[in-house]
Amino acid sequence: MAIRLTRIYTRSGDKGLSALVGGVRIPKESLRLEAYGTVDELNAAVGLVRTFLTDYEEGLGSDFIWYEERLTRIQNELFDVGSELATPPPGEYQGMYRMGEEETQRLEQEMDRMQQELTPLNSFTLPGGGKLNALLHQARTICRRAERICWKLSRDEPINERLLIYLNRLSDHLFVQSRWTSKRLGESEYLWNRGLRLGRKPPISPPATAASSAASPSASARGKKKP
């Protein structure tokens, strides 16, 4: 489908309705708009990670280009997800792009690659410890919200099952990214301390070193509890 943007404002949404692909207009507070709007929010969060990434080129070393390319692809895939969500069944067209199994498999393969450098967790992690870690956790939580909204939408309208699986796996991918970037940059991870009392400092993991790496056989984020 050709895309040509000649004017950004149209005034067509001034009455609280928005057009989906195919032309049907629905209320702006509808669940379908909430779904692809949240995916758009997630894309913006990943864009922040990608923007700040250049500050850490030296720390990421030879994998800087590899990682930057992963973020670029994920941003484009999220735009595809949003486009698919903005296309209800009556608006579907020939050659329409749909999320498939290949995209999810690629995320899993990349998680396996990053996990090989990480030691298993003995505690749940908290967001923070470094700028990229915090931004990636923020993206992860938005991804979880997008997944929940899409599942809610799927109870009433048909949604591509592979799209739902992709969002689930992407949240895991973002979690592994947060740990992997911390390890590569030698930054500590914040660890959860059950029942922490005021006046006590939260525990942090020791700064990661190349010598401390150990392979993990799991493709998912080991030690991570899903909500």
C-alpha cells in the first residue's frame, strides 16, 4: 500500500471519531484504538533506547551495530503491528502484512544469544541501575500493557494470534535486553529485597565483568516472573 503524507492535520477527528484502514470510523476511546495507540507508545519508548544508544557505543563494543540493528527492526515491526491492529476485517486488503511465526522465532533466537552471556538470577530485578536498563524496563511494562489490551480486544473481535504471541515474546526480549546491556556496560542491577524496611539500602548486584559470564540454556528470561 502506497503511503503519501501531504498534510498532517485533517480536522476529521474533531468530533471524537477516528478512521480505521478501510474507512470505517469509530470512537477514539474504543479498545481497538487503545490497542494500537499503546503499541505506538511502546514504539516511542524503544525509540528512546535507540536514541541514547550512541552514548554507549564504546561499552557495547563489537555488538553495538548488531544491537542497534535489532532495535531498528523492532521499531519497524511495531509499526507493522500497529498497522495490522488499525485494519479491522472489513478493511483487510490483498498483500496486507501480518505478523507471523518468523518474527517471534527471531526474537527467541536473539534472546538465546544474549542469555549466553548472563548468569542466572537468584532474585527478581528492579528497573534501574543504568539509563538503558531503566528505559528498557519502561518499554517492557508498556509492552505488557499493550499485550493485555490486545487480549481484551481479541475477546470481542478477531485478532491475529501471532501478533499476540509476538507482543508476549517481545516483552521477554526487552527484559533480556535490560540485563544484557547492564552486563555489557559493567553496570549493577537493582535486585528485589522482600520486606525491605525504610533506612536500609536496596541490594544491588556487583558490576558485571566479562569473566563472570555463564551460559543459560533458557530462551526466556530466567528468574523473571510474569504478571
